[in-house]
Amino acid sequence: MHTLSDYMGGRNNNFNLLRVIGALLIMFGHAYFISGVADISFETHPVLYTIGHTALNMFFTMSGMFVTASWQKRLSVVSYTTSRVMRVMPGLLLVTLVTALVIGPFVSELSLAEYFSSSASWAYILATMLLQPDMTLPGVFENQPMAGEVNIPLWTLRYDFILYTAVLFAGVTGLLVRGILLPVLSCLFVLFYLFATYFTDLREIAFINHLAHFSYAFLIGVLFFVYQDKIHLKLWPGLIGLGVAILAMYHWGYVAGEALIIPATAYLGIWVGFVPGGPLRFYNLAGDYSYGIYIWHYPVEQMMHQKLEESDPHALFLYSLPLVVGAAMLSWHFVERPALASVKFIDRRFQELLGLGAAQGLRSLPEKSRPQD
């Protein structure tokens, strides 16, 4: 009987494909908002709402598992931090510059001189790179259904970095080893999550709401990695869990069913990512375009809606798809992948600047702080 540990060693899996499908589902859902046809909520569009939120939570589960694996592989503060920054920031810088300096002036109602003389045009670049993507660009998308929104989906990146930092802290302090602390702290967090969800109004605060369920999904991924040799991958437990979660969700509402649907879909997602083989694996010949699709789709759909005045969300999605996928492909091949390839070089130079030996690299962790294989 195969366990998760039997699959973790290799790179030939279905996660690139799974992430791309998730990113496209999020893009499809946002086409409804941008087209102005309807407000997407669990009450109005339960299936679309659930699929979109599930895809986003699955990103955090996969991130939890693979980011923890990244820490275990490196056991170095410098190397781990460099890899996380280079995975996110180069692609973010590209889309931010193109949005502010190309898309913005192209769609703005202001003249080029007015646009580029506005401090808001330049402040947008700084704010977005600081993971505060709520700023508007002057004269851009002001008369759209989602008025003034330039690239709102980037708001999730701040939670990525919060959770990356949590893994770093847990790794350095030895919390990622098998012992009493990790399961106890995990149980305490889940109890807090359930308490805040069902017995308080804390989740009415947007930051707490997002951090709670993203952390919950991320923690599941972390635990999957740490206890990988104890987790058996079978399809039927995931399907049963998903069925129970759907019944709970439709009986008590999305938030009530969220506590069940996140672990159920996490388990199914890991199964889909590792177990099915055959033709699905051919997608790995293409590349990892999911991040590019995620960070490019919103400004492109906004631009296409403004220029085409397309009110059908399905048509808007299809019209935008070639541009979004094309931008994602260029981003991956010419920015993201080269940035990831430079991690070892940057890591080595940081070590030299800090006066560390090439073999040391801030790896002087106590033995108890090293995750078990």
C-alpha cells in the first residue's frame, strides 16, 4: 500500500497541471465580477463560488507541503528565503511594471502627460511590490463594474509571505520535527479556527478571516509533508470526505462546511497530484504557468472588458485567455524560471557577504531542529 512518502521524492507529478487548472478556475470566476453580470456569492452561485474558493485554498495546501519540503531540503535561512523571494517577486515585478507603464496609459482616460505626471502612477508600483495592491491607477478602469480595481487578486500574496515566514520560524525552532509540540500546536490552532468560525464574530474582520482559512489549508499541507510516511493515498477516503463536506456545506452554509471541505479537497488534490499517471504527465513538458495566469488575468480581463464592452463572462474569459496564457508563458520562460535558476548563485553570494562557508550557509541548526526524513 503506497504512502505519500513513496511519491515525494520525484518531480514527475501532476501538480503543474493541477495548479494551472486552479488558476484558470479563479480567472473564470473573476470574469463574472469584471463583466458586472452578477455578484458571486454562495447564495447566488454556490457551485462557482465553492470551486473558486476551493481552488484558492488548494494553492495554500500545496504551498504548505512543498514549502516545507523546500525548507527540509535546504535547512538554511539564506537559501530558503532566497528561494521564496525569487519564486514570487520577479514575476510580480514584471506584471506590476507592465500594468503601470503599458496597460495603464493604454486604457487610462487621462492623456499620457497627465498619466505619467501623476504621483499615483509611480506610487502604484511601490505599493504593489510591498504587497499592498489596493491602489488605483489614474483614470484606469474607473467606469468598469469593478471600478478602479487594477490587480486585486495580488492581495493573497501577503498571506503567502506570512506563512512562508511561519515555516521558517517553525523550522529554525525545531517545530517541524515529529514530537509533541507540532501536533499539540496544530490541534490548538484548529480549535481556535473552529472557535473563531462558529462561536465568535472574529471572522467578520477580513484579515482574520483570510488568515484563518489560508493558515488552515497551509497547515494541512505542512502536516502532509511531516507525516508523509503515515498517509496512505486512496481515492475513496477523499471522495467520502468530499461528499460529507458538500452535505454539511449545503445544509449549514459555506463557512460551516469549510472546516470539512478544505481537508477533503486537500487530500483529493494530493491524490490527483501524485497518483494518476499516463498522458497527464505530458503537461510537465510545458512549464509551470499557474502563477503567471494568477497574477496576469485580472488586469487583462479588465482591459478586455473595457475595450470590447463584453458583458458575457464566458465570452470575456475566452477572449482574455490567449493574452493571459501568452503572458504567463513569457513570464515563466523569461523571468520566473531564470530567477529560480539563479537561487544557488544568489545564495552563494549572500553566504560570501555574510562571511559564511559555502557548506555552512546558516545551517548550524541543533540536531533536534532538523525535520525527520
